[in-house]
Amino acid sequence: MTACVLHGVLPASQPWFCDFGAAVYDFQTLIGGVLAIGAAYYAARPVWRQLKDTNLQTKIQHRETLASLLREAQDRFARVAKSIADPMNDLDRLTTDPSGETIAIGAHDAFAIEQRLYGELDWYLVDLKATEADGIEAAKAALKAALDELLLTLNDVHWVEHNEQHDDDHGISDDEWAAILVRSQDAETLAADKAAAARRAMTALQKAQATWLTALRGRIAKLDLEIAAAS
């Protein structure tokens, strides 16, 4: 059997397997490293698979949370709009003629609209204050201020019809009573402007709500793509 020389000059007659053995000897550290990496890769495959599955499940759960949030917000926003739609429409009819000109609202109608609007949105504007996005909260605050002014104006219209200058609860001077009468008369036409301001505030709130809903739908759509790619 011909001996192999692993170091120095190899004889020309040395067999091929001696060349192979020399190469293995010279690169044994590299080969060992490659084999170790390969073994580590195959050993880690179940772990990486588990991490991938966990990440996918997290995205699915997050997607379901956002979808639930979207549904709840849509229902809430629809309830807000419905709550004051009818009284605001009736108020527009009572304070503006078909040509768009302002008309005075009577005490009876002012009282009826005030009762329908009073506290109608407290569950949203007061109880749920500071629970939504900043843009929506700013619009909610503006709507509440506009509604408060509208209700105060409507109260000025009908107050003199339900109270006396002198009775068990009031002892109002002539000058003060005269001022109340003037304020009541002015409020009859001012109600139209206050109603328009409340309408604009409601429109601004709905735009803020729609913007937030669009952003939320975008996040859900992005998760849908990520989930589809990972499935």
C-alpha cells in the first residue's frame, strides 16, 4: 500500500485519495465549522417555526382587536348622529324658512326643542370625554360648547313664558325684567345662528370620526396583508 505524505512535496506517483485526504486535513477546521452551522440550523428550525407561528397568532389577535374596535366605534358614531338628527332638523325648520331666511322661533317650540336636546349627548360628550383620539376629542369639546350656547339661547326664548317677574321664587326689578324681555326677543332670531353653529360643530365631529375610521381601516388592511403572506 502506498503511503500518503500529508506535508511537504507529494510524490508524483501518490494515489488520488492521498490528495483528498490532504485537502480534508488542511480544511478540517472549516469543514467542522460548516457542519456545526448546519447542525445548529436544523436544530433551530422548530424554534424558528414556533416563533413564526407565535408572531402570526399575535397579528391575528391584534387584527381581531382592531376589527372589534372599528365595529364599536361605527355603532357609537352612528348613535351620536342619530341622537340629535331629528331635533336639529326640526330646529332648522323652525328657525329658517324655505328660502333660507331667518325666522323667529316661538316660546313653545323653543321649549320643546330644548327638552329634546338637553342632555341628549351627555353619555358621549361628558361620560366618554377623553376616551378617543385627540382630533375627535377636540371636535367633541367644540360641539358641547356649541350645544350649550344653543340650549341657553332656547331657554332665553321661553323663560319669560314660564316665569313671573314677582312670585314665590322671583323678585325681579323692572330694569332687570326689561332686560330679560329684550334678551328673550333677541334670542328668538339668534336661535337660528346658534343652531347653524351647532350644525357646523357636528359636521366637524363627523369628519374627525371619519378620518379616524379610515386610519383604523388602513391598519386592519395592512395586518390582513401580513397575515396572508405569513399563512
